[in-house]
Amino acid sequence: MRGNLFAVAVDLVVLTVRDGRLCVLLVERPAPPFPGDLALPGGFVRQREDLLDAATRELVEETGLAVGRHHLEQLGSYAAPDRDPRGRVLSVGHLALLPGLAEPMGKAGTAIGTWYPVCEVGSLPFDHERIVADGVERARAKLEYTTLAASFCPPEFTVSQLRGVYEAVWGTTIDPRNFQRKVTSTPSFLLPTGQKVRTGRGRPGQLFRRGDASALHPPMLRDPEHARQ
């Protein structure tokens, strides 16, 4: 990279909820710069490649995870002159929301990525800490006014499981009765399957699947007074 030429890359903030905690996917860098360090999955965009196609390809190549019908959106652009020691690199961040997944495995059956609770992510190379923070805040904000929380759920889920997503992403405690009333009264947010499942000692929970609603009216705002420390 010489002169005023820019290289264009993509970096992916892949979020999921595991064991009641919001987690981000980090991979070990195989080559310089920062070999062996944990970082976001990503890489350079090929000459005839769209940004979204590049993000999807990098996710598959580096982690073995396919986005498929799951949520993937552009997050923002990062172009500080000194963000990459190799030269001037513009990175376009992408946010992916996936249901709970096992550790990503490579073709040889070895782990090639690890899920880290976002509250435990330490120092990362490049400006990946900022990109993670931006991705987490985007996800938290979107849960207030969209139905994207269901992106973290399996195809069929209970209201309690959905509430657990909100609590994990927001880091807060939500009143179960108010939550159930809100999500079940939003048209086409949750569609009953007619099936029930027992998840504890209480009564079996009704199973739902995600409807075609995309927005919450009115929004369901975070309550900072009940945020977990």
C-alpha cells in the first residue's frame, strides 16, 4: 500500500447470548500484525466483491459460521490514519446477531474462534475495542424499537427465553408480567405454535416463533435504574 491508496477491509461484531450472557466472537490472528492476538473476524475486500458479500465470506472462512437467514447489517466505517500498522486501511464494521451457538470449528475439527462475554473483553488490536463497543450499543438500541431480539433465539422459543435475551443484552432485570404483556400484545411479533415445553418446575411455557413484525410501537425502553453492575 503506497501513496494515498486505501485498502478496504471488513470487521465483524458477531453477537450471541450464551448461558444468559451477551457474548462476542473473537478469533486468534494467524499472521502479522499482532499474530496470536484475539481480534474480530474480518479481512480485506476483494476487487469485485460487495461489502456485504465480503463480510459473509470472511465469517465463513474464519469461523465456519454461515449467516444464512440470520441478521447481518453494516455498522460503521473506521478510517483513523494509524489504525493499522500496515498502512492506510478503511474498515467497514458489520454487526451479526445469531442464536446461541457452539464454539466455531474449522475443517480439522479444531476450535478457530471463542465466544467471550462482552463485559470481559480486554485489550484488542487495531481499533477493535471501539468496533465491539459500537456493535454492542447498536444491538442494545435496536432491541428498544425493533423485534431483533428474536434473532438471538432458536426457531421456537418461550417468552421467558426471549426475556432472557433482553436481560442479557441490556444487562438489566425486567419485570416478567409487564414484559409478557408487551411482547404478546405487539401484532405479529410472536406467533404461537400451539406447543408447550417445560423448562423448570413451573407450568409448561408456550412456544412461539418470530412473526413478520419489524418494529415495536411504542418502543420498549431500557431502564437504567435496574441495570446490573
